[in-house]
Amino acid sequence: MMQYRRFGRTELQMPIFSCGGMRYQFKWKDVPAWQIPRDNQQNLDATIRRALEVGINHIETARGYGTSEMQLGRILPKFPREQLIVQTKISPKSDSKEFRRQFKQSLAFLKLDYVDLLGIHGINTRELLHDTIRPGGCLDVARQLQAEGKVRFIGFSTHGPTDVIVKAIETDQFDYVNLHWYYINQFNWSAIEAATRHDMGVFIISPSDKGGMLYKAPQRLVELCAPLSPMVFNDLFCLSHPQVHTLSLGASRPTDFDEHLKAVELLDQADEILPPILARLEKEAIARLGEDWLKTWQLGLPTVEETPGSINIPVILWLRNLAIAYDMIEYGKMRYNLLGSGGHWFPGAKAEQVRKLDLQPCLQHSPHAQEIPALLDDAHRLLGGQAVKRLSQQ
């Protein structure tokens, strides 16, 4: 049986898993409806029907997800509207009229009178936060849409640094937040704490893909997470924190929910199941990386803006840690090779120029200043390869 949690101040009863809409659509750009193949639409319909069958009634999409909204518009109106929680997301615009136009397009594609949740999609920088909350900005438009009955609650999604997320939360203008947080990446915990203080809903983005490509986890991680699969372990880890309300499952076919549903049955036993696995994971990381490094590597690291060559030092060291501790080399390569092409969604550059740069001034607050340049060089050798594009760029 699906479990539900109060989604902060919205008072919505949110299933602990959400059906994310960025992996089952036909194309990453709008195309005429007649171009959508029948088998693709049938698969999407079956995926939505399966989600609702198991109690996952939160369907999440975005204007930036290509044909996702149009294809959902062929299936969602077939269900009683009050049984669905529908979320779409629109990127912040400097021109708020364009924001309204895009929302109107979303609603037309979805064939709905309103959405339950409207997210400002990708408040990743202070500039985008400003575009959102300034007088006459996107948030004002979202409030007008709310007054018109086209939107019930307003939130934001973010891939930004924790300080920007907290700043957005502290405006107290949003009902919920979509952010990244899972076992391998707990950096945003202070943002979740801030959201809890403001009674916001907390939605975790991409726990199985960005959370480690756990659907094809390395054998080392499989062994360390036993008797659970890495996916079920990560689900339980996230959901064992009551501050977290729902995890997005980017299903691409109806069977993609099956492994995750095992976590629902185990949630009441999480306090017994998790500690030995957590202890094993930490012990392995200490054995391979050293305790001093593991406990202090992130101290005093510069931001991308403070670093010569815009090298993203914190992310590169983090990916190297995962590759060495848990053999997460494929995941590390996928994320590392996004650097340089990810824009504000995944900022900064790779470490290919590290030998030519003097990093010591920007590393002056790090206890590991002397060794970090060599570790960055090592990470580039380990993870460097062909540039990767974000899904939406493909």
C-alpha cells in the first residue's frame, strides 16, 4: 500500500513516490501531435495507469520536457480530476509576459483547467531568483494565475548551490521546493531544514539517476547495500527522514515502479535495516579514502566564481570520492563530462587545465590545499572523456 505525507503548507496528501515526466516522452522539443508514435503514447499511457494503480497520483512534468505535457494531455483528463495532483514547471524569464504565455501553453497541452502545483523551474542563481521575485516578475504572474484559479500552489525547483536555495526559501514566498538530496549527495540538508521551518513541501529530484545511476549500480555498491538493492536503500535512506515528503521516479515504462515499491513495505523497519548498511558504506569510504580526508575534504573549498579557470573543485572532488570509495566510475564520468556544457544547471569547468593554473590563493582556507591540485588532475585522468549533454540538450 502506498504511503502518503502531508506536503507542507499545501496540506496535500502526497504519495511518497511521484511520477516524474521527463523520461517517457517522445521528444525533448515540441512537435506536431501527429508525429508522436502510437507505441510511445501507449507506453506513456500504461506508465500513468500503473502509477495510479499503485497509488502514485502525483504526476510531475515541465514546459521544458518537450512533448511530455502534450502526451499527458491525452491521458490525464480520462481520470477524475480530484484524484490527481498535477505539477508543471516553467523556467523563470526576465520577461514575465513570456512566463505567462508558456504557462498558457502548458495548460492547453495538459488539457486541464488548473494545475495543483506550479514550479518556477530552475532557480539556480541569484539572478534567476531576482527575475522570479522582483516586482512584476514571474512570481507575481504565478500569483495572478493562482487568483484566476489556474494554479493551486506555487513552488520552485533548483539545481543551484545551497546558499541560493536557502535564500529562495527564506523569502517565504513558496509552498514547496524540488531539490537534490540523497545518500551520495547530502549537501542540501540545510535547505531541507529551512524548508521545514517554513512548512514547505519537500520533493527530491531524480534520486535514482542523479543519486548514482542506481538502476545499473557497480557491483561494489550492490554488495555494500545488501540485502537491499542500492535503489531501495537510497529510497529508504531519504524517506527515513520525515522532512522529506516525496521522491521523484522518472519512469520510462510501467515496470520502473516495481523495485521502488519494495521500499514502501520496508519503511516501518528502516530504523533496523539502515544502520548496518550505513556503517558498511562509511567503513568502505574510510578504508579507501582515509578518515581525515572523508571528514574534512569539503572544508574551505572555493566556489566556481572564485576559482581560476572556473574549475568546479567541490563537485570534481566529490565525484572522485564516489569513484574511489564505491567504484562509481560510470556515474562519475557521466556527471564530470557535463562540466563545461551544463550551464547554470551544472556550472563550472573540468580540471583539464589544472596543471597550468595557480590554485593556491583560492585554496588558502582548505586543510588540503597542497594535495588538491594533484587530486583534481587524478580525477580528470579517472573520469575525463567525451563531453556529455544534459538530456534536454540532446
